[in-house]
Amino acid sequence: MTTVYTFVPSRAHQFPDHPEKPGRLAVIEPQLNLFHAERIEAQPASPPAVARVHLPQLIQNLEEICRHGPRVIDSAPTYITKTSYADALLAAGGALQCTQAVLTGAAKNAFAIVRPPGHHAEPDKAMGFCIFNNVAIAAQEALASGLERVMVIDYDAHHGNGTQQACLQDERFGFISTHQWGIYPGTGWIDDAPHAQGRLVNVPLPAHAGDQTFSRIHQEIFQPIVRKFKPQMLFISAGFDAHWRDPLTQLGLSTAGFYAISKQLVALAEEICDGKIVFVLEGGYDPQNVAYGVDAVFGALTRSELKFEARDLSPHKELDCEARIAEIRQFHQIT
């Protein structure tokens, strides 16, 4: 079996001087043929598939307001254009195509390189540059296809508030989010969801947490939580704004860090989920960082060396996060 991917650049979904733009994918697009992966064509998600996560009224409202775009719809600022509804359906569809390929055994694993991103979109609202929550829609597709438990791990620099809301009351749906504390959207504290201890895990981090901290988080939080929850499929919200050089954030990962955490997550899926894992692109606002991050994910999925020589280790000293990791482990009773 091979690795598959979908590519949805949504070229008409753009707004003047906005960081979430088609140019985010400009460096990686001509390089996609370098990876040992097969491209499959994305098909638009159906409104019923989207409605597993989002309220039907929201879906209808977004379809209507996009007809009258372009406009800004919140303070993030999130924008829509006349094509954004169709673009968002295609982005969600790209995640769904990857999910179905892995579920049916047509592919070993997959990567949905799509935009607009999704993890801020809540069941009742689009927000944070996101229209529909691609990864949550994909996770619900897996559950609807017969899986009993799935888990999303989100390493975007921002908290995946939309994914958290989508899984808040669904005991079949686990969620772990690492994110820089104190930035948009201001959610994702350790005790956000006390009723879901061990299933919904927030890992708020200081700026410049860095590669070694993420390695520890994988060993001390990801591994025990996933092993205890026992998902049958892993979904990864891959946000390359966690790179130290991103223009909007300062979480502190390098390409080597993305490569290491991606390999660790693939290995965890092999151990727990029979290898079933789908990465879904979220943020990342420096096109070169996105290209390096995509390289890191494909390297992990295909068990190959990196194609690009990044040489981008963080120049910042990593902060000591031992007390924060201990606090999270105590709250979730990780022994």
C-alpha cells in the first residue's frame, strides 16, 4: 500500500494582505512530485457529511453569504469570497477522500494538503481563518463508517477550539492540542473539559517551547493518552505555524522537530491503530516553512529521508516546560 494525498489550493479564496492565502502553498506545489506518494483528486464534501459537525443553519448561511462576497465575517479576521463555500467543501472533501482511502485499505496513510484550514471552525460558526472543520468532519466520517473510537492530535500553534467543541460530548472522539498559550483564540487551558479527562487533553505552552519539549510531550502525554484511549484511527492537525520562524506565532519548532514528531505519531499509529493515520494541513504562514513541514510529514508517512535541507534549528533557548507537563499529567491522572 502507498501513501496518498489530496491537494486543494483554493486559488480564488484570498483577500488583500491576508496571511491565509494561496501563496502559503506556492513553494511546495511544484515539489509535490518528489514525494513517494500518489495524488488522488478531492471531491466536494456533501452537506450531510459536513452536518455531522456543523449545524445545518450555519452551512446554509455560509452558502448564502458567500454569494455576496468578498467580505470579512469576524475579527480574526476571517474572510469569505464568492468561491469560499465551494472551496471549503472541497477542502473538507480532500480530508474525506484521504480518510476513505485509508479506511478501505486503498492507502496505507494519507495527507490532506488543503485550504481553507479548519480547526477553529466550531459547530455553529466559522472563525479563525476557518470555514468548515476539515479534520473533525474527517474524524466523524471514520466513526460513521464503523470505527468505535478516533483521536485528533493537533500541533498547530493555535488551540483547535473548533475541534474541541466538535468532540466535547462525544466519548468516541479523543482530542489532544498543543498550542502557544496567550494567543488567538484564547482557549485551551488544562482544565477546559473536566468531564473529559484522559480524552480531551490541552497542552498550553510558552513561546519557544521548542523541539525537545515536543519530544517530551510525545513520550509523557501523547503516548500514554493514546494507549489508554485506544483509537482505531489517528488524525493529525498539522499546523506549520508552530515553526519558530512563523510570522504570526513563536512556538519554536524546527523542521527537524516536525520530522521527529511526525515520525513518532506514525509509529504510534502503527502500534495502536494498525497504521491508520491521516494528516490534515492547518496553519503555517511562511511558504518555505510550509514546504519544509510538508516534507517532514511525507518523510514520516513514507519512511524516507527529507527531500530538502532546511538548516533551520531555532536560535532561541528552549524554555523549561517540566512543571507544565507535570501539571497536565496530574490533571489527566497519567501515571
